[in-house]
Amino acid sequence: MVDYLDRIGAGAVLANPEVMDFDWMPPELVGRESVQRELASKFSALAHPEGAGRAVITGPVGSGKTVLADTFCRDIQRHLSGKRNVRSVKVNCRNASTSMRVVQRILHLLDPGHPDRGLSMGELLLSLRRLLRRESSHLIVVLDEVDHMLRRSGDDLLYQLLRIDEDQEGKGTMSLILISQEQVLDVLETAVISRMGASNHLRVSGYTADGLEAIAAQRAQLGLVLGTYTPEIIRLIAEKAAHTGDARKVIELLNAAVERCERRQDGHNATHLIIEDVHEPSNTSFTAQGSNLELIDDLNAHPMLVLLAVCRRLTNQETMTTGDVEQLYAVVCEEYEVKMKSHTTVWKYLKEFETRQLIASRVATIGGGRGRTTHLSMPHFLPKDIASRLEMLLKKKIR
Ligand SMILES: Nc1ncnc2c1ncn2[C@@H]1O[C@H](COP(=O)(O)OP(=O)(O)OP(=O)(O)O)[C@@H](O)[C@H]1O
Ligand SMILES: [Mg+2]
């Protein structure tokens, strides 16, 4: 029996592999209500027989621009069904980077049998016009990564598309959504944004740890077997991705953790994601030269003891409070037979660890907002590895 293939399709942890695919469209966006509402407001005229809309969406990598447009097109079609027949086509201009290729793609998506070879731009646009008139449906054209086309062919096509209804009886046959990363805004800025209307420019921001947590939680809920993950492990993964603000990164980290967890299973263990699954296994020994764990080598003995206390707890638990730190620090001081530093000094050390990105902290309110607790976690290192190195270093510093 080829039982090494058993895992294919049905994982012990991963129930629906497609959910981890970047192109998989979630049933709904999480945490983007305000920008969704803003986008919808640009298309409020769509409910009227002659209404159209325009929007330019910009934002950093992985901020959900493409999925925002995709879900909007899907949802608006459902929302207006029975009232107005709406269709949408999306062209990624990275793959179709000249205006000619873009129009060919649009036509091909609308009418797969449409001949495009040998036709001039004018003829292609005429075909598009005819097609739209014949279909009597409203078309939303989404030009994703539009900067590629703008750089190669300029903005002439946008102008043509925006005036597609001229010399026609009907009006409002086409809406346009342009998407681009923020860094390339210069290409878009002036002419294009003013042509599209400056008020139609939507800026989306990168995700915070909370935003990424919500996205990872949604993927886990829809993709993983129930009971194979905890909210705490999802939070740790989100914190690991937080410095990027990139939703793709958090999905990738979740998927990598799931894969490590699946590999760990021998069919008898309890199957759930653990802290070790979240981190890349370090193939270099923690004492090896060049290992990034050397980052802690220049710490003095006392901060090392505090960090050791932190690592020992975070080896088995995703987060801890500052109260926990002090308790465990007392135990560590006893073990090493040194006098404890004051509360303020310990706090100062913790701040220093955070600056060095050894730990991350989050303030949470408890008890209906009356109390505030600081939760610490270690998203970038395996606490066990740091603890081992600290124990080795402390042996030289103390005793
Ligand atoms: N708010 C969200 N809710 C659920 N999934 C999201 C959300 N935002 C992003 N995603 C998912 O994260 C991934 C990246 O999002 P998307 O491709 O839309 O980013 P982008 O801004 O277009 O990135 P790029 O600049 O690289 O084109 C996709 O798989 C997408 O489904
Ligand atoms: Mg995109």
C-alpha cells in the first residue's frame, strides 16, 4: 500500500486546502467594513438604469485590494439581481501590460470566441461597444495592477473606456475600477486620478496585528478541522506577520504551521497546532556562529534572567502577563541565587526586549474596560531556543 499518500486530500488538521490558496475568494472580507462602504458609495448610481461608477484603489502589498474589488463585484451582482444585469471582468495588467492586450482580454472574457488577431485598437473598441449594447448589461471592468499598463501604454485606454458610451443612445454601460500598489502612485497620480475623479480614490492601509488575526481566524475556521487550533496560536501567527501588514504573509504562516503540524502527526498524537509549528525549525544549532540568536549575547546578566523567565513560560504558552513575568523571574533569581531587581527595572528590561523585537506586547482591557493588562508574546523566535542559549550564556556570567 502506498500509505504515504494517505495525507493527500484529507489532512488531520487541514480540512479544506483551497482555503489557503491566495486566489481563493473568502465568503466575506473581515475588518474592512469602512472601505467596503466607501467603495459601494462610489457605485450607488448602479441601481439606476443609466448609472455607472469609478474607483481607484491603492494600498500597500497584501492589503486586500484585489479581494476587495473581487468581493465587491460578486456582491453587487447578487445585490442588484432582478433590478439590473451586472457583469464584471478583471484583467491583471501584469500579464497584459499593453492597452491592446488589455482590450483583447476584456473582449475574450466577454466573448471567448471573439477574434482579436489583426484588429486595430479602434476596431477592438468598436467590438466592445457593440457587445455591450447587444448584451444590455452593465459591465464593471477591473484593471488590477494597472500601473504595468500605464507604464507601457500610457492612460489613453482609460480615456477611451470612460467615453465608451459617447455616440450611443444608452448611457452608463460601463464602470471602471483601477487597482495599484501605493509605491507606484506617481505613475497613477496626476492625470489618471484626476481623470477618474480625485474623490473616487480609495486608499486602503496595511493590516495591523488585529486585522491579520481576524484574517487568519477566518481561514482557520473555514479551512482547518475543528479543535486543531486555539485563538492564542492564531494570535501568535498574526503577531509574527504584523511587521509586514500583509494578509498574504499571515495566510502563508498559518499554512506553514499547519504543514509542520501535519508532518508531526503519526496518527496517534493529539492533533493541534503548537508553538513549535509556528516557527521555522532552526537547522543551525543555537550555539552556531551566525545564528540570529546571537542578538541576545550582549545582554547583561539581569536582563538575561528576566528573559529566561519569559522564555520558560512562552515555551508552553502563547502569551503571558507582566505579572507572570515577575513571578517567574523570582523563581529564576532563586535558582541562580541572585537578588531580584525592582519592578521598574524589570519593566525597563521588557521595553528593551520589545525594541529589539525579541518580544511583542499588547495591551488588553479586562473586566468591562476597567483593568488593563499587558500581554507578552514571542512571535519571531522559538522561546525554547532562546532559553537554551540563555542558560548557556548565564553559566559563564554567573557562577
Ligand atoms: N479583509 C480580508 N478578509 C479576508 N481575506 C483577506 C482580506 N484581505 C486580504 N485577504 C486575503 O489576503 C490575500 C492577499 O490579498 P490581496 O491579493 O487582495 O492583496 P493585494 O492588496 O491585492 O496585494 P498586491 O498588492 O500584492 O496585489 C488574499 O488571499 C486575500 O483573499
Ligand atoms: Mg492584488
